[in-house]
Amino acid sequence: MRMLLLALFALTAFAQEETVMVTCHAKAGAEAGLQRVLAKHWEMIRDLKLVTAAPHMSLRGIDAEGKTYFVEIFTWKDATIPDHAPAAVQKLWSEINGLGAIQIAEVTPWK
């Protein structure tokens, strides 16, 4: 019984959700391409069941300098997923990096 409890604890200890806010500042002329790849990225990680059913937000904005940026907020099912993402997801990340500058922050709801 003790081994079963330890095994269950180990499974839950390693499967911790992680909510992230990803901000992508598009390179000049790459706005439409970046938006398209970000949409494809969301579809892929959702279809691969790498994210939770928690609300997902996709936002587009213009900064003070008139440059386009995108913000996505979603929750990974497990905080280790980004370090072990499937090759297809990593390929999309490379495309995103080619189209803009990315900032990723772990966030938590405060209300």
C-alpha cells in the first residue's frame, strides 16, 4: 500500500500545470505570417492535448511605436511539456522565432 501511495504522489508531483503568457512582437512585414503560425500553434498543442481546458486567450495589439504584437495566455497540462515538446511543436516555435521576438512568462490568476 505504501508503494502505491508513493507512486501516486510521484505522478501528481510531476504533473503540475503551468499557465503562461506568451508575447510575440512581430518583425516588420511579418504580422500576418506570425498571426497565422500562432493560430496553427494553438491548434496543434490543443489537438495533441498538451494544454488544459482552461480558457485560452489570443490578443493582438499595437504598441506605442505602432508595432504589432500578439499575446497568448494558456495553460500547459504539465510544466515539463515545453522542455520535451514534440518535434512538430518545436518546428512551429522556430517559425515563430523567425517572425518575431518572443517573451514568455509564467503567470497565475490573482482573483
